[in-house]
Amino acid sequence: MANKGDLVYVPAESQLWKLNEKGAPHKQKVTTKPQNVLVTSPSPHASWGQQSVQVLIEGEYWFVNEREVYPVRDNMKEATNDQAS
């Protein structure tokens, strides 16, 4: 589960949406390129059947299906930890 402040990878062709004040989707778009983005809020409940997270993409807040995002790992830190063991 992605948490607020996590850096996640969103692949190209991921569907994004915004919710209106009643919580229904009202604006959608599909990403054209893969991006690393910041999680601004985990969804406290499933939005119309999908567990989602709110992310900041290109200066705007969007929701994305949590199954479509992947954690960005700190490879340098993990490499150092692997060498220490």
C-alpha cells in the first residue's frame, strides 16, 4: 500500500481521474509516458470499485488505481545494505 509522501512509478498508459465534490469521477486522462510521482493521499476507501491513491502529476492532483503504481526503491541504499550482510 502506498502512503502519503511515497515516491511511486506510474507506467505509461495508466488511467488517471479526478473526483467531483460528490466523489464521482468527472475528468479522466491516460499517461503518455512513465513517471515517478509523489503520493499525496492514500484513498481511505475504494473509489467506484478501485482502491486508489492520489498523486501529483505535472502540477495537478489525480487519482490512479493503486495496482498500477510501483514503489520507487532506493537502489543505492539497498546495494549498501546488501554488501554489509
